[in-house]
Amino acid sequence: MDLDEESNMHAESLHENIAAISAEMHSNTALYETFYTRHGSELNGFPGIWKYCVTMAEIFTRTEEELFASNANYLWIDNVTAYCTRVLQACYVPSEDELYTIAREVITEKM
């Protein structure tokens, strides 16, 4: 695989993760409402939470790529759901380092 193909695969995976994480974060109504109440002003409302979803996706994508290149048994959407649930249930806004730790734990738990 050349560098352009690798870059395109990364971008595609990132875009899929942005869409899935944003959807998962916003569709879990009860947890999202609590998260928004707790952290909405800190993140500057809906636009800030969406930006946070993009950061979550960037970190999740990087973590997936670090842990393995391809695994036929990898249940991607289950990991996205678990990742988002852990973030939504946090009593604080996890930092980027903490997001990396959460992503790593979620992915390796299901491997």
C-alpha cells in the first residue's frame, strides 16, 4: 500500500468515525441531555460538543490504527457505542489523553 492509499484509508476511517460518534453521542437522548446539562457551557453548546465529537473521532481513529491494521472480527460499531457511552457517563469532560485511554481500553476489551 502506498502513502496515498494509506492516507485515503485514514481519511475514510476518520470520516466514518466522525459520523458514527456524532450520531451515537446525540442519539442517546438520556445520556446526551445529562452530558449537555453538565458540560454544554464548558464546551460552548451544541457546536462545541460537535467539535468535541470530531476530536473524539480523531483519537479513536488513531487508536484503531495503532492497535491493528485489519481484523476481520473487529466489531467497529460496538466499540464506537462503548466509547461514546463511557464519555457520556463521565462526570467531567475527558481530556485528549483520557479519550485515548478510553479508546484503547474499549478497543482492547473487545479484541
